[in-house]
Amino acid sequence: MSQQTPEVEVESWVDIVKQKVSALRFGSVQIIVHEGRVTQVESTEKTRLSVEHLITQTRK
């Protein structure tokens, strides 16, 4: 009986994290670990609005 091999990793998780961090201006990168292995990398980007923009939008 042959063992199933995990999917071939094209990039290491460290490279993925570096790419996600460099692509963000404001936000977060979360690393999910399961049984001592990185299984998922998530990023959330924030869009910051200036105070002037907010004031202009509320006056319309």
C-alpha cells in the first residue's frame, strides 16, 4: 500500500507570508497552524479613509 503524498508545495509558507505582507499597506496576515504545521495563511486589507473624505461624504 502506497502512502499518499501531500500536495507539492510550490512556495514555502514563509514566502507566501512575505508576499502578503509586502502587498498590504494596512491590514493583517494570520498564520493558521494545525498539529505543528502551517496549514493556512490569511490576509485582511484595511482601507483607511481620511478625515476630510469622511466629512465630505457626510455633507452630501
